[in-house]
Amino acid sequence: MLRKLAVVALRIYQKNKIKPDKGSKTDYVYVANQGSNNISQYIVSVHGNLIPLATATIATGTTPVCIAAAPSGRYAYVANQGGNSISQYKISTTGSLEELASPVAAGTSPVEIAIAPSGRFAYVANSSSNDISQYVIGDNGMLGAMSPATVETGMIPVAITVDPSGRYVYVVNNSSNNISQFIITENGSLQAMTPATIAAGTAPRSIAGEPTGKYVYVVNRSSGDVTQYAISTDGRLAPMPAPVAAGKHPICISISPSGKQAYVANQNGNSISQYTLAENGRLVPMMPATVDTAVTPVSVAVSRSGKYAYASNISSNNVSQFSIDSQGGLVAIQVNNWGKATVAAEVSPRFVLSISIC
């Protein structure tokens, strides 16, 4: 009887272990595992479920907490919070990461990376030194420190984004409860705007902009909401009328490539809040307002195709997998007859990234 069950399980596994889509681009997903000091690597099947690559993991520095890819899809960079460094990788044609060069120094406790749309500049939020490391990206993908190497922020910068035009940078300061605003100068160095900061909610943790470059959204962990901003013609953020509620201790926000949906990981709610973006930029909760994840989701990413979403669950050491329906709602991907909707990661998966490669 047990042998028959094993055969059935193998057939189900083989059925779901499907080759990637034969279109012009292939989607890959990477997960930074802060507890095992490595990156899990997956290919996205035609059903959206994640399949580990032949090389399932690649080593990083100490305590990797974020991974970012160059717009070209050729290079990737990992913030090693415990190592005060940035690991550098080349992305092969099969999606596997390959070490590009030795890690470069960052500030103290680097936690998030943002790359300019041009692919020429990279910026890293250093949560313990209260500054941003700024780098030029060479033609070979390697990072080179700018002069000056850092610019000051508020207290405990934890998240950073570059607007789609590549002209502005916004940094979330967790202890200052505000957002630092910068202009990107011609050489890539950051220059503080006037005013240098704008208020956020309580304990802001994540920031994202939508593709048109008109609006920005900030997740506030302690106030349990998302503050909304319009981007003025000179790059300054203008608060929109009211925050929108999220779940329990929201920690990360991701906007769909279409700019029509937003998803927020609720760390202690074991859920994702889901919203549509109205024409005026405001977030409108969907019905249902949340979908369940595994235990302690801390990051959420939408595939470049806009068809799938993934959440890394730091306490259950896995990744929740969702398809996105015609209304933008998340639907758990059932990858076998027992209803399993997660894929295993390594220890304490902290950040998830999805990219497409031609």
C-alpha cells in the first residue's frame, strides 16, 4: 500500500515539475535566506509554481536580507546585513547566480538596495549608520563607490526606492517616522531636497512606487496602515488625504507591473492585504481584503509577467505561491492533490525577488 502511495506521489510531482514557459522570456525567483547565508534559486513553471534550479542555492555574505537585479537582468546584488557588504553576481542565461566579484563594503547593517532604471547607479540603505551608500555600476556590472561614498538619512533607514524616471530617490526612516527625499544629480550622487523629509506613519518599513511615476506608497508597521503620496513635478512627495488600513504589522509592499494592484505582507497577520489602484492613485481594498500565507510573511513580489505573486515566510522557512486572477486577486497555487501551496526555502527567508530573462 505504501509503495502504491509513493508511486502516486511521484507521478503527481512529475506532473507539476513542468518545463518553463516557451515564450520569449523566462521568469526566475530568488530568495535571500538570512539564517543560512545563501540565496535559493527557482524557475517559474507554466503553472506559476517554483521549481528549484539544478544549483538550488548559492552562498552570500553574512545575514543576506535583500536582493536586487539590474534592469538588464544580467546582474544581481545582495545586501549582507551582518557582513556590512554587498555581494555581486552575474545572472547566467539559465537563471543561476554566479559570483561576479568579491563583495564591496557598505555602511553598517545594509538592509535594502535600489537600482536606477538606467542601470548605472545603485543605492543601499544602511540601517545602523543612518546613511545611504551610493555606487556607480560599471559596464561589467561591478559596483564602484561614488564620491562621497555615503549621504545621511534620518534614523534607521530601512527601505529605499528610485522613481521610474530615474530622477528621485526616497528613503524610509523607521525611527524618525519619515521619508528622506533626494534628487539624483548628473553623476548619480544624491542631493537632499527641500524639505529633506516628509512625515510617514508610525514605524514605516517599506516603500514602493507605481510604474507611471505619479504615486508612492509607504507601509507603516506599528500604525498598521499604508500612507499614500503623489509625486510633485519637482519630485517632492505630497501626502494624499488618508492612510489605508492593512493587516497586523504590515512590513512590505509590492506593486504589480501593470500598476493596477498592490500587495502588502502582514508579518504577524500571516496574510497579504490586496488592493486595486484607482485612477487617482488611491489604494482600494479588494474583496476579500486579505489572503492567507504561511507563517510570518516578510516580503512579497509580483512576477514580471504580472501573473503570479510570491511571499517569503520567515518563520516557516518557505515561500507562498499565488496566481493572480483577472480582477487582481491572489489565488493559492495548489501544486499537488494535498493542496500544498508553498515551496521550501532555506533558513529564515527574508526577501523574495522575481525577474525575467530573455
